[in-house]
Amino acid sequence: MAKGLDVGTMNILSAQQDGNDTVFVQQRNSFVEIDYSDMAEQMLSRSEVLHIRKDDKVYVVGDDALNFANIFNRETRRPMQDGILSSDEKSAIPMMKLIIEQVIGEPDRPGEKLYFSTPADPIDTDLSTLYHQKTIESFLGDMGYDAEPINEGMAVVYSELADNSFTGLGISFGAGMTNVCLSYYAVPVMKFSVARGGDWIDEQAAQATGTPVDKVTSIKEEDFELDFETDVGGVEGALSIYYENLLDYVIDLIVEEVDEEDVEEGLDVPVVVTGGTSSPDGFEALFRDHLEDANIPFSISGVSHADEPLYSVARGGLVAARSDEQEAESADAEGEAAAADE
Ligand SMILES: Nc1ncnc2c1ncn2[C@@H]1O[C@H](COP(=O)(O)OP(=O)(O)OP(=O)(O)O)[C@@H](O)[C@H]1O
Ligand SMILES: [Mg+2]
């Protein structure tokens, strides 16, 4: 077997194959700290609540963090920010370790292949992704996995562009970041990230309208559409403005990077957009319109939207891990056949 793992600023997901189905396990990348004395013992002993007890504190981790935060009137905290481990959050590593262990489980044999997503270095901040990547890699290794990083944009290409020989532009609009990768026959020819995504949209819209960020996020996730018909002056209007601004920002940077990387001009490639931030109705059409207006030096054969935007990256990791595993098996089989011939 083999697994894919999407390590995201808001969501952590695993993907694995079960017969013809791909099975996903998902947790929020979030936790809340509560005094042990406040917490009724039986709340924790509910076996499915992920938690760590440390001295007189209890940390409730993953999907349950938000419920517990509401009950105890606490704020949730996030181990990652802008696509990588948060430097402001000293408890980040043990929290993420617990979430990752829960979503991937034990390896089914020592050295099971696993590909985990990692962002490209952002071009608009001086953040480096190396420490983040090496930290995740090391605890996956400690768990017994043969873990390898896969660029998040490349994972989108593996997941969504198999029918096009893994050629095209994959873009993942996440919470902390947007990741872009241009792949040519499964070889990444240009990849970068920007440290803006859904969190940035929420923060900007919250600031502009004087609304708490959590409220903005829930309005956005509930029934917000990018139709530009509603709510001038309200939260939805502000969300639309910052959505459009993010799209333009990303498209401008694609044009710049393509120029810099000297990407071959004769290309004609499809574009796939995915990630939680691409969810609202109207996103795909808006992106297509703005891309058409941009001066991209190669031709775009079409823009599509992943069917399951939250699952693309984990699925792409799984595709990469399975293909590696199959190669290793056929190399073994050839080796055995050669040995038998001797
Ligand atoms: N239905 C929805 N409508 C609008 N936005 C949504 C919806 N569902 C999720 N989101 C937003 O998508 C983002 C999370 O997406 P995703 O899980 O792809 O990010 P991530 O992988 O955790 O982050 P990153 O890749 O940046 O590290 C959040 O900003 C969330 O608010
Ligand atoms: Mg992501």
C-alpha cells in the first residue's frame, strides 16, 4: 500500500486506496488549551476526542478543538501559518504530530511509501519552507514511513491532469497560501507560492468591515457566491473585492514568473484550480475571465475546477506514492527474473 498526505494550514488529510475507492481522513489543523480542572473527566474519555494532557493543561486537537473552544470560551490556536509551521506557536509540533498520526495511522509495513505535500518557497515573503518540510519528514520517518515531500502544486497536477500526461498548470488556493506549478510530462518547470490565500481574504474583509474574522470565515464558507450582485458595503461585498484582488495578484505573478523562467512559448496547456478557497460558485468563471485578460506568453487550452477541491492535494500525493511503489515492485520483479535466468 501507499499513502498521500496533505499538510495544510487549515486541514490535514490522508488518502489511501481501498479497492477501487480512495478513502480520505481529515482533521482540522487546530487545537485549544483548557485547564484540566475545568474539564470533566468523562468529556475526555469519550474515546474519539483527540487530546494531550500536559501537567495541569489539556490540549484538545483537530476537529473537536472548535467545539471545546466554544464550550469553555477559549480561542482555538493553529500550528501552521502561511503554509508552514508557525514560529509564534511553541506547541505546534506535538499538536501536528498527533493530528498526522490520527489521519495516517500506522504504516502497514515498515517503509510504506508516503508522499506529503509541501509548499514551494513563497515569492512575496522571505519565509523558507525547509525547516517545516524537514520537521514533518522526520516525524513521518520516526513513525516508520518512507516519506517524501511533493510540491503542493505538483500534487494538483498528479491528481487532476493524469489524462493530459501530467502536463499543465496546477493551482491550489489554500488557507495560508496559494501554490502554483507548471508541469511538463510530470516534470515541474516552474513552481512558486504566495503567502496569501483564504486566511488573507478573511483578515482583509474583517478589517474592512469591522467584523470578527471567525464570523467572516463562516459567512464565506456557508453560502457566499462570487456573483458580484449582492451586498455592497457588507461582508460579502468585501469578500468579493478581496477574492478578485487575490486572483489578480496570483495571475500577475504567474505572468512574471513565466517570463523569468523562460518557459517555452509554443506550449498549449490546461489550467486546473483547486483548494478550499476555490469552493465558492463563480470562482472558476472569475478566474477564467481574469486569466483571459492577462498576458500569458503561452496558450491556455482551458480552465477547469477540481471536483473535490479539498481532496486534490492528498489524492495527488497518493498517485505519486502508488506510482513509486509500482516502479519499485516492477524493478524487484525484473531483478528476480534476471536472477532466475542466471
Ligand atoms: N465552501 C467554502 N467556501 C469558501 N471558502 C472555503 C470553503 N470551504 C473551505 N474554504 C476555505 O478554504 C481554505 C482551506 O482550504 P484548504 O484546506 O485547501 O487549505 P489548506 O491546505 O489547509 O491550506 P494551505 O494549502 O494554504 O496550507 C480556508 O481559507 C477556508 O475558509
Ligand atoms: Mg493546501
